[in-house]
Amino acid sequence: AKRGGMLSEVDRWVVERSLGVLRHWHRSGAIAAPEMSINLTEQSIVDPQFAEFLETTITQSGVPANWLSFETDHEVAARHGEMLAELFRMLRRLGCGRTLDDFNCASGEQARLGDLAVSTLNVDATLVVSGRFNVNSIVAAATTGGLPSACGIEVRAKRVESEELCEQMKRAGAHSMQGYAVARPRPLRALLADLASA
């Protein structure tokens, strides 16, 4: 799909499929749902029609926008900062989450990020595994890089795969975490069934 230039079409299918699942959940009477995060590829970021597709599809779905979050890699942001900023600002207006993935405050990439309307930074797994994770240093790097209102950005530690590392990340000030120590991957249908019976 990447070589054939079809990743943007794949992203559109994922968005429509995800909204279909959330629409069913919403119509069943649910007033809340776990935030569904959707990865956006570089091809979608640079596709001039994608932002309009995304805004129209979300708005017409009837799904609460805060049930959705969209993320892309920090290297994509470094290459296409202005286009991503425009897309993220639109998503912020709708009320969706906006995540920058694999952020690494030591990489120097943050200096080229520009004015992104980011709500969450996923911290580069190497920082977590090496134990060099610290929320203050992440926020300082984000501020230096021009990310607005850095103090209001959620910092999420990735690849937290042991109880020991989980406790370490709590002490380091992580706002949230993902990894096997938090929860293992599950089929969406099973997860929604559990939530419905909770």
C-alpha cells in the first residue's frame, strides 16, 4: 500500500470503520467510551483532500468527537509541520485528541516542530526503557520546540511492560502509560462487551 501510494485510502477506511464501531456504541445508549486512537500516515498528512474528508466524516457520524484521537510520528511532523498543524487545529476545533508519537526530547527534532496543536506526547520508548524518562524534561523540550501550552499536554510513557517499570514511570511523573503492564491487546468486540457489562 505504501509503495502504491494507497496509504491515505487505507487511513480513510480505518477512520470510517472506527466511526462505525463508535456510532453503534453511541446508539446503544453509551454516554462514554474509551478514546479510540487512529494512526495517520504521512500520505494522509500531505493529501490536500484528507482534512476535509476527516472533518466531514467525523461531523456527520454523530459520534462525540472526544471519543477520537489521531496520532502521527514526530518525524512526519518535522517534515510536514505546517500541514500537520493545520490538520491538528481542525481536529482541536472538533474536540478530538491529537497525539505526537515517539517524541524524543534528546533527538533535536522538537526544534523543528513549530506551532502544533498537540494534546498528547507519546514518549519515545528508548527513554522509557533506559529509565531516562522525566516529565519535566519532556515538557521543557516541548516548550523549547515551540509546542503551545506545554504544561497542558499529556505525557504518555510507552512500552511499559513490567510492574517495576510501571512504578518507575509513576515516580517520573507520567500522566498515562501504555504497555503490557497496563493492559494486553484485546479484540475490540471483547473490550466493548466488557465495558457494556461494567
